[in-house]
Amino acid sequence: MYPKEYYEWYNRDDPSSTYHPEDEVTFSQRLAWFLKHIPPGAKVLDYGCGEGVLLAKLAEQRNIHPDSCGMDISENAVRKASSRFPRLRFFATKPDGSIPIPNETFDVVVATEVIEHVFDTDGVFKEFRRILRPAGYLLLSCPYHGFLKDLGILLTGRMDNHYHDPYSGHIRYYSFRTLKMVHEKHGFRISERGGVGRIPLFWNSITTVAIKQG
């Protein structure tokens, strides 16, 4: 099964599912982090938008530009988002995850809990850089992996559940160091970093603010 096919299946209509993104334990904390770093009137892209909940919250709580939109590789996700939030704009990416948008279109790109699912890390960061205006902001969150947290996972016998689950959608694992390395490779400077969920160094997720350089 190819990535697009997998995420079409993942976002399939399933009456037995009770999953709502806004019910995730760190959703409100991630939302608060992003809101602090999005200027009023900014044109925002929510990359990997899923059902569109984050974009809807940003539109509700911040006066973002009306041409802001959400994108997802899954057409099922885009359909659900459009149905749930008909006043907002949602589009599918190309099957390879690339973004059918002209260069330097957005002031801010938000990608929350997305890049750990992406096969082509360099490809998606190149796209982020391409569609951001000069000095635009890239706001990310992704699951945190650092020495102390990884040691805790090892000592508590949770390695199989965390790293070796054959059905997990996570294919990348980031520490601050490796996330910084990817940003710098693609012309971004991280200006602020933090974490959400649990206590520092055991966070659920890293949060970063990066500025497009050059």
C-alpha cells in the first residue's frame, strides 16, 4: 500500500470511530503555541490538515487571511474537513505530497504532528521553503525523542509499543538536534522551541518556530 492509499484508508468513513483530533491530550497546548506566533491577517497553510480542526480554531481565534487553507494528501480527509467547516478552504496535495500552490504564497505554514509520517523529509521541507514568503514562519510540532525520554522508554519496557509497533504510522523520530539539522539544511533558522505534554525533557511533542532565511 502506497502512502496516499494508506492515508485514504486511515481517513475512511468508519461509523465505529469516535476519534476527534481536538480531543487529543496536547491539542489545546499546541493550538496555544501556534496562536502566539501567527500575526493577525497572516495567510496560513495548515499542511497535513486532517479533518481541518486546527485551521478552524486558528480562524476562530485569530484574524487570519481569508485565503488561508488546509491541505492533506488524503482526499477523504479533505472531504471531511470541507463538510465539517464549509466556510474554510481545503485542498488535496499531489499524490507525492507536493503542494499545488505558487511560490511564496503563504506567510505561515503550520504542520502539527505531520512530519513524523512523511517518507520524503527533504521533499516536504523544500516545499515549505518554496511556498513561504521571505522571512515567513514555519511552525511545527512532532513527537519528541531525546536521551532522557528514550532512556525512560527503555527502562520501563515500552520499546515495542513505542518504536517497534508494526502498525504505527510514525516512520521518523526527531530530537531537537535532528530537527534543527533538517531545518538548517533547507534554509530555516529555529528562533524558538519548546514542548507540550508532560514535563520538560519528557514532552509528548516538540514545538518549534522557524524563519525562512535568504
